[in-house]
Amino acid sequence: MSEFLIVDSVVKTYPARRRTIADFILRRRVPLIYAVNGASLKLDRGRTLVLLGESGSGKTTLGRLIVGLERPDSGRILVDGEEVPYVGNKAYVNSKLRGKLQMVFQDPSSSIDPFMSVKEIVSEPLTKLHLSKNEVMKAVNEALELVGLDKSFLNRRSSDLSGGQRQRVAIARAIITRPELVVLDEPTSALDASIQAQILNLLVKLQRELNLTYVFITHDARVAKFIADYVAVMYLGKVVEYGSADDVFNEPLHPYTQVLLSSVPTVGTRGLPKTIIGEVPSAISPPKGCPFWPRCPYATDACKAVYPQRRIIENREVYCHIYNKG
């Protein structure tokens, strides 16, 4: 693995609430939510890493950290050997990664101004590159062609487009700077099945043609199985299992992964998918030890006391006390 993307022990917290006057007077600390808690991952160029997990797992926050939209509390993220700068820092302006990292958001109707034309939306990332009008139009037309939209869409407003067309516009905007890494946050979750398949096939085509590296965020294991080269399963800010898609889907190791992937049909399986017992614990006061133990059928006293150490099993990383025995 050439390690094009390295996520090294990244932590990101948010205050659980605003600090009050009483907090200042009494010197009380505001509780923190650990959105990402010590995540470490590696990915080679031109491949797809899927961040898979339920809502609140931290996968979207990690995606935003990877492209510099958030600043980690600790740890570091490197792309092609350079640490990813926070977009609010002056270092971002002179970074060689500027324009090389892009993100496609979950709902294009909320991330795209409905009153802007397709031309304005797609060309937006080029505004600070000091290009001529002809150069901008050439780039816009090329980006639209790559996502399967012709010039007739240039002056149409996004509010006049279908969900699938809006997502194609969002993808065109993301690739117009010819990025090297694109984070896709649930890009198909708001689409019906047939359009979802079209967008997934488009992403595969673009990756092959432009040598893109993807970090693909989803809660849908079936989508993950279709597009992933590698899978990182997240739960309450922790990466609980990481490995190649073939390994993870063929033989999931972590109990959470096993339940999460039980909805994906495989040859020879019978019966109904498994369901996860209980609700996701509060991120403000997560359980001590392994955060999954209150919902895990295999939980032991060790699970309730200490977070499991990383175990490497046949090139797979898993954090579970089941594999810490012996």
C-alpha cells in the first residue's frame, strides 16, 4: 500500500452545550462529545475507502476532517505526504493540496443554492484561480460532460433539476479542479434505487478515468459492498474494524460489523437479517470500556472495563476482546 491517505490517531470533540455564566463562575467544564476518537486509517491512491456505520458514528465528521473542513483536536491527516491544512488557516492558501481535496455532500438540495444556475454552481471552485472566462467555460463543459450532462443544463437552476441531476451537478463541481481525493457523504441516500445505481456506476467510471481516490461515507452496507475496496466500520467515534472489502464482507470479525452486514444478501445465507439490540448510547457519556458492550451479545466483564487493544488478524484490524484471548 502506497499510503496516499494516512489518518493517524485523530481526535475531534465538540462541546455538548454552550458554556453558561454559571460555568465561568463555578469554573465548570462543559462535557465534550467525542465525534472521532483516535481514528487511524491508511489508503492507497486510486482506491475507495468506505466509512460504514449508523448515524452518530462519527463517519461524516471524519470525512470533513480529511478534506480540511474541520480541525482535529489531536492526531494528523496526511494526503500524498502533506498534512491536510484546515481551510480557515493561512497555510491552506499556499498548500499544494488546495483544490486537490473535494467533498460531495449528502443532500445536494441543501448544499447547492437553488437560485444559482448550473454554470455558476459548477464553476464556483474556480473563482479564486484567476482563469479567463473561456478557460472557466471550457472546464465547466468538460466537467458536465464527464457526469453525463450536456450544455443545455448550463443556464438551468438547480431547483428545476431532478434529484439525480442535482447530484450529478454536485459531482461535477467536485471534480472541476481535478482533485486527487474526493469525500462523498451519503451521495446516494436521498435517491431512489434506479438513480442510486446510475450515480454509483458514474462514480466508478470517474474514478477509473480520473484516477480518483474516494472516501465514501454510508450507513447502507449494500452500497458499501458495491463500491468499496476497503471498509472502516465506525461506532461512537471509534473505528472498530478495518480491512479489505472482501475480507470484511466475507468474514466480519467485530460483533457490530457482523450485525451491520447481516442485511447484505450472500450466497447460502438464510433467514432474516440480525438486528442490533438497544439504542446507540449517549455520545456525551459513552459506556466505559468498549462502547458497543451494552448492545453486544458476547460482552464480558473485560468489555465493560477496558477498551480493547488493536489486533491484526490476517491483514485486518479489529478492536474486540474476543480476539484478545490467548
